[in-house]
Amino acid sequence: MRSLLFFCISFIIFPVFAQDKLVFAVDLIRHGDRTPLLTFPTAPYEGTLAPGQLTPKGMQQAYELGLKFHKKYIEETKLLAPYYQSEMIYVRSTDYDRTIMTAQSVLLGLYPLGSGLYLETEKPALPEGFQPIPIHTREQKTDEIVPCELFSDKKEAFIQKHLAHNQEWQKRTKELELKKIQWIKATKIPINHLYQMIKISDALRIYQENNVKLPAGLTPNDIKEIQAMGHWAFTTTTQTPAIGYTLGHKMLNIIVQYLVQLNTGSGDLKYVLFSGHDSSILSLMSAMQAPLDELPGYLANVNFSVYEKLPKDYYVIITYNDKPVNVPACGGMRCQLRQLEQLAELAKQKADPMMAGECRI
């Protein structure tokens, strides 16, 4: 009875049978630890790295995730070959230094030193047997992994269109109006609307984590309020269905296109890695009707794993930071490929045409 109970609990936590084979996987990750995207003129961020750059800590975080992927995909499931094979892997990053460097660091963990090619002289082609792996990018304005920045006048109008009648949004906007003059004076950062609090709150968090001197005009309570406001604005925006569909539908469609290729039996591709941002993850999860209440941390990971139960009989388990995602359109934690296709098409249909040509997604 006890073993049966354990089996049931295990199935609920991660509904995959031992005999089922992992045949394809997609990972969307956020970059590692970075410097703040903005600094306060009243309290400059001291450091050798420019704004928005991957830190040594971020490189280490990404490398450790790569080691985890090595164990999962090469040692345990045998999804990937022990040595890099170009036809098996496709890696794509947004065109930002921090995401490209994150992908590089992950790949070094996936295929560590010593796994690279050797010359006829039996010496490694590159020092210590390093294996270079291509990382593909696109121009930011055509890149589906990066949602809209949502800071232009039209994009602000887009947010207001869908949130203007939200009572909590109205309440917090009024709270911001009461505080923003003081906060602008303390930070010397312009504040015109609630959405701008996202970058300000993010900068304050990084300042605190690195023991950097904060703007003198901000009290501990101010900092707490700003961070709560930024956190709430970010998650609420992507939780709003029309906004979430608009920002995330193309990312979802791209991933689903990779998954359904299994039905055609064409190609040897086994693994796709996307290196993106917190906004990429928030938007994707919202488009899947599974919006997050929390901000994705560094190296947060949305994984799509395709398992083969019988020949040509596939199902998909989606996880966020290794925890199964309950997808309403799938009726639970397992998705059939056709269900994901329908979900991706629905997200596309529900995207707001107001932003057509404006959003990268």
C-alpha cells in the first residue's frame, strides 16, 4: 500500500512513466545574473561592467545549469550524443550580450572541456578540448524571443487599453502619483507611468544584492514600495490575457512547430535551446494560459519534453523550474501535440492587432 501511494504521488508530481522515452526537448531560459539596466544619477552603480551585462556570477550560474543539462540529456536520458553533433542541437539567443554569453556558458557545461574535436596528431583542435557550438541570433526588431519593451507612446496606449478599467491598476496608479515626485527627486529618473517602475525596482534589487549605496532620498519603506510596485506591474501586465497573448503567441508557435515536427519523422534535431529574458518567460507562460505570479529569477527555465509512449505516440510535459505546469488547454499536466497546436493557434487569434507591426512578438 505504501509503495502504491508513493507511485501515485510521484506520478502527480512528475507524470512520466519510466518506460517512456524522451525523444525531444526545448528549453527557454532567462540569462544569468547581470548588472542593472539603469543606474541612479544620485547613486551611481560602481563597477567595471556596463549596464545590462552578464556578471561572473551569472556566467557561473549558466555553467552550472549546463552541467545539469549534461547530466539530464547526455548521461541519464541519452537524448544527446556524448560529443557535439550539429544536426542534433539548435541554439538561439536574443541579440544581447548577456543572453549570448549565458548561452555560451550553458553550452560549456553541456559539452565541457575535453569533449571537442582532435587533430590528426591527437592533440585537441582548441585548447583543453573546447567544443565551439553555434549560437544563432536575429535582429531585435524581428526577434520573437523578445516581447515588446512597452515603452513607446503606442505601447503605453496598448497597456492602458487593457488595464485602464482594472480597479487595482487604477488604485496603484493613484498611489504612484502620490509618491512619484519624491521618488523622481531622490533618483533623478523620470517616472511617467506605472510600468516604468519595473526597471527602477529591478535596479534597486541589484543594488541591494551587491551592497551598492542606494539613493539617499529613499527610505527603506520607499524601496519596499517601489519593488512591490514594479513586481506587481510586471506580472499583472503579462497576466492580462490580451497582453499575454499578444506578447507570447509567436514564441509559443515557434516552440510548438519544433514539437510537431516529430510527427513527420524528418530530421535528426533532438534539442533546441532558447536564451532569453524574464519577459520572454512571463509572456510565454501567459500565452499558455498558465501565467506566473512571480518574476522569473536568473536562469529560470521553461522546459518542453516530448516523450514517446508507443511508436509515433507522443505526449509533452511542460515544466517551469523543474515543476510540472498545469496547462488548462491540455486538461492537466500532460499535453498531446494536437492540443498544443490548438493552443498556439488560439493564442495567435487572440493577439491584439493594435500592436501588429509594433511588437517583435
